[in-house]
Amino acid sequence: MPRPRESLSLAQARRVALGAQGFTDSVPRGTPDRRALRRVVGRTGLFQIDSVNVLARAHYLPLFSRVGPYATSLLEKAAYRNPRMLFEYWGHEASLLPVELHPLLRWRMANARDHAWGGMRQIANDRPDLLSGLLGDITAEGPLTSAQLSERHDRHLPRRTGPWWDWSDVKRGLEFLFWAGEITTAERRGFERAYDLPARVLPAEVMAAPTPDRADAHRELLRRSIRSLGVATARDLRDYYRLPAADCKARIPELVEAGELLPIAVAGWKNPAFLDPAAAFPRRISRAALLSPFDPVVWERDRTERLFGFRYRIEIYVPAPKRVYGYYVLPFLLDEALVARVDLKADRQAGVLLVQSAWGEADAPAGTAARLAAELHRLAEWLGLAGVIVRPAGDLAFDLDEEITATASQ
């Protein structure tokens, strides 16, 4: 039996992490199919959902980053048509998750009154009659949207202002019922959820599956976390499915004792780390990919900095004059490093992909602009846009524009 590893270099840790996320898997020949989707979900564990649509909805992009151009209907059918592979719930924020995770998240549903956000809890406490009415309407007539239900239950109430995205009481009530697992997303109409009962949406075998106790569910979610991360600190592990710190403090040592987490030191990391016992150790990574701000490779910004030496912050909520890199900035993965970042916008009216700024890292290799140009062309084609326009902002913009122009003229 080989001697267990005691430490990893930072380069080894990067390769392990990227391999765990699917960047050593072969890209499908031809059009990616449901099998390709299942393989990627097996790597990432989930797709985070976000409402910003300046480029593409966040949950569409990780699959593109790993398998290339695919029909978005593939993901939509998996999430919103039977037989469903995915369902919406709170995983790492709002997420599309494999349906088999439903039993593992019932502890979160059961604790909705204790752990749901303040606005949702307040509605649950102050207006139980509203929750009962919403659930009754959905039971009788679902699937129904927030707009449809607001017509019935909110039309005589003054519009709220302030935090919580100006949500109405109906929307807050629906989100509480969603958190509690009493309703789920049957479909999306545009980007608006249409809610229905889980028993009418999820596979019967999933609904009939026994509910594990809280400790068993957390152990399994931690196993899935290390499988998707490859190598991780305790904080990384619990963050993947947003597990409570106190619970993980007890569960992680149990998994170490069982040999399901291997303690390891990573060069340059201050905190102890853990390795997936089944982790692959790629000799090299040869890929190029644009990563969504909500891709698992980069969503935990401290981990991104520890792994890649890449300081990354999303600036959507930063006032425009104070932004450093731009509004919707995607890191560019080239082989084993994050070498550049681009602020992208799909200008659907003009039919072009706008690169509003482009920035290279200090150690970016000489071919960065050319490889990035190829990925941008591929992204534009997938989005149904006719070309790529580079604006003169950022230290990589000039070189990138030259490469975009050269490849467009070929």
C-alpha cells in the first residue's frame, strides 16, 4: 500500500481541485447530451442560480465552461420537465441540485422558522393565514406564480419599500414555503418561478425516500463537498452546501476517523486541509474556460486566492465609478491558472458580445490574448451573437482586440 500523502504543493492542489471540478474530463464530441450533463453535475454537485442576465443566467455557464456549446434546453428539461434530474432549492445559495439530494436537505426545510431569512420568518410568524391561503391555492390550482397569487392576496395592500428587493408579503410567504419544502419550482416562466407541490414535481421515488437524521445528512453532504472540491479546508467543506459550522465541527473528525477525509497540508495555506481519498492527481491541466462569477471554482473568493493567487471580487453592487474591473467580470482559466478577467455583456439588440474591459494577470503567458479570443468567439456563437467587440479598457484590451480582429477575418 502506498504511503499516504502528508502534503501537497500549491500546483498539485490546483490540479486536484480542477480535476475534481471536471476540467480533466474529455469534452464530448458532437452536441452534449443528458449523459454529459449528468457527468458535470456529478462533478460540481449543483449549479448556482442568479438573476443577473447581462451575459447569461449564472446556472447555464458552468456547463458551457466544461463541455462547450450545448443546447440550453438540455438544462431546462433536466430541471423543469419529467423525468427531472434537477430541482431548485437552497444548496450553495439558490441552486439547481440533483433530485437525489432532496432527502439530504430536509433538515434545512424542517428548520425554516429558525434559519430562513428575517423577512420570510416575519411573514411566517405574523401572517400564518397568508401562508395557509397561498398553500391552499397552489394545492388546488398549481403551478402558480407570485404575480398570479399577488393578484389575489396582495392587491389591497400598500407596496413595501426598502430591503428584500421590495418583495411583497406574498413573495416573502412563497419564499418561506419554498425554504420549508412545502412548495417547489415546477417551471420558470421567463425567470419567474411557478410554484407547485413537491409531490407533483419531484420523482415519486425521491419523495418516498426516507429522511436521514441531521448528522447523517451532514456527513453525506460533506462527502459530496470533498468530492467536488478535491482538496479543501474545513471552511471550504461546510461552505459548499452552506452547512452550520457547529455541526461540521463534529462531523469532520468522524469522516477523518472513517478514512473519508484525509488530513493534509497544502503549501502556503494557513489552515489544515483535507483530501478526497479518491482524488485524482493530474500531471497537468490543458483547458481554456471562462468562469461565471458563480462557478464553484471561484465562488468562494478566499479559496480562489489561496489556490490561484487571484484576488477576485464581484462588483455588481459597487457604484460604477468605484469599480476596479467592471460590472460582470469573468475570470479566464488557462490550463492551471487564472490568467485574465473580462467584463462581458451580451448586447442582444446589436447582436454582439461586448468586452467592456480586459485585464491580464502579471504572470499571464504570452498566448493569453489568443486563447481568450478563441473562447470569446465560442461564447458569442453559443449565445447566438454575431461577433465580439472589444472596448479599449484594461491592460489586455489592445492585444485582445488584435486577436479578435485577426480571427474574425479568417
